[in-house]
Amino acid sequence: MSEVRWLSADEQRVWRGFMTAVTKFTEHLDRQMQRDSGMPMAYYEILVALSEAPDRALRMSELALNCHSSRSRLSHAVAKLEKEGWVQRRACDSDRRGSIARLTDRGFAVLEAAAPGHVTAVREHLFDVLTAEQLGSLREISQAMENGLQTECAKARAEIGEF
């Protein structure tokens, strides 16, 4: 086993600051969504993904990928969205093992009502507090982090039989 490369004091400050900012930001967005729209952010993300898909429909496995969710967690969430009448599920025509989730008109109306509050919260607590240069740096940093995790994430999904 190789030696652990411990974080320097400065790296530790950056790490903790990053984690605090991300946690506070996502908690704020979830609270705003719950308060203003009565749903968790995870449900909003599902509605958004479906709204952007052709015919407002996606295979459940593709929807899980788009929402960065496990199939089981997504299935549970979609079941709740079905009860609300916001999403409908049906068997996939080409593969009876798969299923398709489709955003209903009622679900789209809920999404349209929730979007302004969400966009306002994102704008106020991300875009309005950063300079154009900082936003460019954040874009580059986010892409580098995502690129660095692609192989590990793909291995993890394969190990648990997801996707």
C-alpha cells in the first residue's frame, strides 16, 4: 500500500470551504424548492430531465443517468411523481424489461410554476456572487472534476449492475 498523501493546511482549508459552500448551496436550493413548490430538488431534477427529452419521455435507466441517481432511488421517486399525476410510466415497446417515464401536462405545469423560484435562487446565490472570471474558472474546475471522475463512476455503475 502506498503512503497517504495528506492534505496540506491550505488544501484542507480549500477542501472544507468547498464542501461547506456546496452543502449550503444545495441545502438552500432544496429548502427553497420545498417551501415554494412542495417538492424536493430531486423531484424537480426528474421533471426537468423529462421536460427536455423528446416527447417528454425517457427510459428509466437513461433518466437515472441524467439525474445522477441509482435505478432504485429513481424508481421510488417516479412512483411518488406518478401518484401526484406528474409522471406516467409504461413498458418499453422494444424491451419489455425496461420502462419509459413520461412527463404529463400536469407535471409540466408544476415544473413551469417551480422554475422561476429555482432560477432566482440559483442566480442570486451563484451567478450574482461571482465575477465573470470566477464563473469561467468554476466552469473549468467543474469540467476537470467531472472528467477526473468519469472512469471511477463508470466502474462503480458496472460493479453494481447499473446501466
